[in-house]
Amino acid sequence: MIDELKHIEAQIPIILCKLEKVFPPSFFDVMVHLPIHLAGEAQIGRPIHYRWMYHIE
């Protein structure tokens, strides 16, 4: 799973660059860069059920 996350982490900037070629600049906002951090957060935090903020649910 870690190898897959590293591969995904390497591919996300490439995909974002390809999207920037297709869509106009007005399509992108500050939130577009967040996928870059998702793979790293998944490696650090592991599965979401261990760090979910609503433990009662």
C-alpha cells in the first residue's frame, strides 16, 4: 500500500499540470493544490477510522 501511495504522490502534480493545459485559469482556486498533500497524509495517518474526529459514530 505504501508503494501505491508513493506512486500516486508522484503522479498528482503531473495530472494537475495536464488539467491546467485543458481548463482555463478561472477553474482553479486555492483548493486545487490539496490533492498533492493527500497521499502524504494517508501515509502519516494511516486509515481514517483511527483518526476520525467523531468517535461516537
